[in-house]
Amino acid sequence: MEKPKIKNLKELKAAGYKSKSIKDELSDNLSELIKSGKPSFPNIHGYENTVIPDLERAILSKHNINFLGLRGQAKTRLARMMVKLLDEWVPIIKGSEINDDPLSPISSLGKKIIEEDGDGTKIDWMHRSERFYEKLATPDVTVSDLIGDVDPIKAASLKLSYADERVIHFGMIPRANRCIFVINELPDLQARIQVSLFSILEEKEIQIRGFKLRIPLDLQFIFTANPEDYTNRGSIVTPLKDRIGSQIITHYPHTLSIAKKITKQESDIIQSSVYIPELAHDLIEEINFAARKSEYVDFKSGVSARMSITAFENLVSTAKRRMLINNEEKTSIRLSDFTGVIPAINVKIELVYEGEEQGADQISFNLISEGVKTIFLRFFPEISKLEKPNEITPYDKILSWFVENGTEFFIGDEFTNKEYQDSLDEIKPLDELVKKYCKDINNEDISFIKEILLWGLSSFKKLSKNRMLDGIEFKDSLGSYLKNLNSDQL
């Protein structure tokens, strides 16, 4: 829709325009959207039956809203998407500092313009994309930043008293009149700053330098907060929290399929030359789930969905780098490529003391192994349930292969496609197990599932797995132990 052609107040009145508060806009437009059967917040996966219904109820109730949840739970994204529920264009008095409604101005400047120009008052139009303000709460934020302050230069040049509204330099909140205003990490704001917000929410007034102005600002406030902040840095003062209409609890994806859908949607990777097995997508999410359960990761900080996204991007880039080094046109994701996602995991998790002692790299590598173990058990029998005296297990032939060969099995990070395939083909018993237990696996994924099998055996201590500088090495755990023991005795 093009910008309306109306240029002055007379034309606006003739067009039959009626003023509407921003909360009415949101509520009315959401009502129409719900009746049409279209999703109100498209591409927000996993919230269809939890967060989104709560948010819709809050908007229909015309509430100010607080999103409470751990990092990476789409709190800010939901707030930004509310812009699409606004009217596409709204009129403002041209030259107004706080987006005055031509039919109902609230600032002294807006009222003066209407009084002097009458129906000839010039009108400008503000698109909904311009009606969104966002501020990250930090301890150094001041009342002047948010509300405003007296401008002594303006007072001197206009020869006005400091008690005159015209000497005020408005802060972010008054300038966001008729807009959505988001304050991220609300508990980080000092208590006295939060009290200044309380005055706006409750009394619709702003206080500057000891005098107050009753300016009925028209705002939709959205706050976000992390539960960790309530103990580590600050809290939301009770009077302010009491004036917030709805507090909506966000959460991480509950299922693997939803987590995969989010990662695929958000990752900034389009790579047709790299084949990605579906199991690789599964493993990325299993690593995230493992991190949220790990005793070495601080659960209060949460593990952001961004970890899966950046880890997936690193995974594809690892395969692409190898492909470029080997001057190959195509390649496929390998399980050994997952060591390339360790930097993405390191930066997204907060470790407890015991985790810091082991080191971030080791914890991240262990999380990958935990994820592999989960996928291993999806296809293959659990080893611990098969271990009975004098009974043969499905894995005996693989373990015997390592004993008989008496050597290490190595998969290099930069193996060519042929070297990688030839090395896995050496272990013939792998083919038998994959054929028996993985009947629905695509041919392109067979090499990946073979690596899953080797990593799974190492997770159950049947093989030893070591991360070398240039690849992954597997050994017979018992044979290696006896060999080292004999060497020590000699």
C-alpha cells in the first residue's frame, strides 16, 4: 500500500479518519487475523499451543507485556513481529517531536501548531516499520535517556523558565509515542529508573527535574527478562511488575523435530555442494539437548537455540573447507566433521566450576559424544543389556577386527572422499550391522551411520576414541590397555 496522499488536517477530516490508540490497533488487527484463520506469528515454531495463545490473549486484553525466559527463546523476535499487527500508516503532525495525532495532539508544540494553522496543519504519515523502538537495559541507563531532561541551551535561547515544557529535550520513550517500545533485560535497570516507568504506565505522566507533565503517551510496552537476572543482577520492582498486564513464560523446543525446524529456518547456510544427512541435523539438536541436561553446564543460564544454529553453520563450513582443500566438487557431512562445531558450542554455554576445570573444549567434545550415543541407541541394541557371560553380541565381530588388526583406525579431518570411504570399507563387520539394523537408511547416509556405530561403541567403553590434531583415532580399548601394561612392565 502506497503512502496516503492526504497532506493537511482538512483533508484528513474529510476522509473520515478516526483516532485509535496503539493497543486498539493491535487488538483490532489481531482479531481480524484470527478470524481469517491466518497465523498471527508465522514461523515461530514450538509456541503454537503455549506462548502464542498467551500472547494473543494479552494483545486482545490491551496489556503491556513481559516475556520471561532464558536466552535464545525468541522473546525479542516476538516483540518485533508485533509491528505487523499495527495499521500500515498513521498520520502525525508534521514537525512534531513525539508523533502527535493531528486529531488529538498531546505536546505543547503539537497543540500550538493546530491552534495556529487550524485545518491547514500539515500532515505527515508514519509507516508501521517506523513504529518500533528498542532499548537494551543496562545499569548506566539514565532517566534522561528514557524520559528526557531540561535543555539549558533551549531555555536560554527561547528565554523560557525551566518549568516550561518547551525547554524539555524528550528522551526515547516520549519520542516513541504511538509506537511499540521494547526494553530488553528489564531487571538490569536501576530501581529508580523502573519507578519512572511506573509513572508512565500508571499515571501517564513524566517527571523531569522536579516538575511533572501530564502527557498521556500512547505506547505499547514490551519488556523481556531472564529468570537468572532476578538473582544475579537485579529484579523488577514490585509496583512496576504489578502494572504489567501479562507475564508470558517462554521455553526451549520440546521436541527434536521442532528444534530441527528452527535451526534449518534460521541458519544462514545454502550449500548445494555439501550433502547433509538428516542424522546430522538430528545430532546437532541432540548436542543442544545434552548441554541442557549436563551437570557441567550452568542450567540457570540456559543453552540458547542459537547454539544449534551456529553449530550447524560451522558443521557445513567444516565440510566445505575440506572440499576446497582437496579440490573436490562435492562432499558429504561426516561425523568427524562435528569436531569443527566445538568453537560454536564453547561460546554458547556457561560452565560450572567442575566444567571449567575440565576445559570448554573437552566438555564440548563430550557433549558431541553424548549426542552420538543417543542416536546410536535409536538404531542399535544397547550394549549393557547384551553383556551376559559366554553370550555372543552383535558387536563382537567389530571388536574382534580391532583385536586382530592390532592397530589404530584413523579418520583424518582432511581425508578426500575416496580416502574416507576406503578407510571405513576396511572394517567389513560394520557393513553387516548397518545392513541388519539400519534398513531405512539412504545409501548416501551409510558412511555417516558407520561412524555413529564406532563412536557409539566408544561411548560404551568398547573402543577407545581419541581426538588427534588432524583427526579421530579409534583403538581396541582392552588391547590398548594390555599393550600399555606390558610396555610398563618391560
